[in-house]
Amino acid sequence: QMVSKVYVSESQHLLLMGEVGVGKTMVAQSVLDDINEQQSCMFVNFSAQTSSNSLQDTIEGRLEKRTKGVFAPAGGKHLITFIDDLNMPQKSKFGFIPPLELLKLWVDNGFWYDRQKCELKHVKDMQLMAAMAPPGGGRNAFSQRILACFNVVNMTPPSESQLKRIYSTFLTNKLMDFDDEIKPMADSLTQASIQIYSSICRELLPTPSKCHYLFNTRDLAKVVQGVMQATKQYYDNPESMIQLWVHETFRIYGDRMWDPADKEWLKSKSDECLNSLFGTSWNSLFDTGECPPFVSFMQTIDNPPYEAVTDEPALKAFLVEKLE
């Protein structure tokens, strides 16, 4: 973040590069939140359908005419254009990415063309800031000539010790008001979540038939976020917290698995964590052998709890009633 701020303050074009979920957009947002009064910013999200025409129209919508053929940001400010997913647009049949070629034309020459009048449009007082993940999964590789337009900052994924420090802090603060036997569970819940996440990333790699097996730290964050839905009034023993953790793990990871063998593998890994970190087992937690669903709409009260459904026929009847 400090390095990014230096580049932005010196009006240098910046590209944040790193795997999905390492915090590129969050860092960019933090940097842009601290810009001074003489600067303004705009956000552009690239997709596979982004064209050079739409990009040019979007940026020109924030510019005003200064003199003939010269355009600049409104109010005399310096515009920082942040582009997320820089390498997402589709390649043309000739192998280049049109929106990026438009940006390169401007970076190299300071202008692009009016598409109707075929006249030069000089664009002043603007700099680029972008973020992208490595090619793959719909993202495209592009020429080194494009990369040369930017100062590149590579963001590495956090280590296991960093992940543990981050998420155990969240859970420790959350469980601070819970019963004494639940308070110490923050570290164990964090460790179990990280172990499952690491095992999945290491062993369940994407294949042609399972191309959606792409897991990142956002999935880990969702598991912890799910556990943090626990409330003091309804989670008063360790077993209930562990059941909630198992449920969130299977909702985030298990629901993505269509192969029964993979779901059984996840169940086995969860059972290993239950034995090593919590001193219990899958069968002792769940009498039926299956983790029940957790919902927050069965009780008609203010702020209903996120709790396990023990009466599945009642849940079905409730859902059917709402659908009708």
C-alpha cells in the first residue's frame, strides 16, 4: 500500500498484479480514498465484452474540452482512472486486446482519435492505475509492450501464519462475549479452517471436468464470516460452534463439488480436523451422519438466530408456503 501511494503521488501509471483474493482491489481502494483535493478518481471494471469504444466513451464522460482538440478532467483536477481486471477483455482475431491498445496509444502519445471526425483528441492530467490476476480462467495474456506502460507491483498470497493472525483476530473479538468454554475456540476454528483450505488448494486441482475447482482466500474468508454469524444466546456450548463450522465449510466448498468422491474426501478431512483440534468426531456431532442445514428465517422474531434446522419437514413446509 505504501509503495502504491508513492507511485500514485508521483503520477506514475501503476499495475497491481497477484492471484485472485490477495487484496489488489482493496489496496487500490485504500490508496484512492486518501487522494488530495486536487485529484479525482473513477473506477472502470473490465469484462470479456469490454471494447475500446466503450472504454473511450466511459473515460471521455469524465473529461471536458479545454481548447480545440485538448480534453482534461472537469474542475481542473488530476484524474486517476482505476481499471479492475485489466486482462479480462477478449482478444481480437489478430491476437491483441483492443481496450489495452487504446490505453497504450494514449500512454505513448498523449492522445487518441475522435472516431467520427478522425481528429486527434489530446487527453491531459490523467494517470492509470490497474489491477489484474495472472492469465487463466477467462483472463488473457497480453504483449510485453502493454506491460511496459506500467510500474508493476506484485502482491503475493499471504502465508499460513499471516492468515491465522488475521482470522484468529476476527474470531477472538467475536467470541469475547461468549461463554468461557467457547472463548478459547477462536484459534482452533481458525486453524481448522486454514487446514481445510490448504488441503483443498493442494489436492483438489481444476481438471477439464472440474474446471470450477478454483479456490482462493475469499473462500476461506467466507467460512470465517459464516462462523461469525453465531450469537451468544443460541451458541452456548462448543458442539454448536463446531457444527456451525462444519456447515459453513460444506456450504462454501462442498456445494461446489458434484463428485460424491470429492464430498466424501472433504468429509474425511473435516473428521481429521475434528479429531485433532476439537477432540470429537463426525459421528458424535451428527447422529444422522449428515450435517443439518442452518438458516436464519425459521423464527418469526426480530434478529432471528442463524441456527441448525432439526425439523426438516417444517422447513420444507415453510419454504413451500413462501413459494406459493
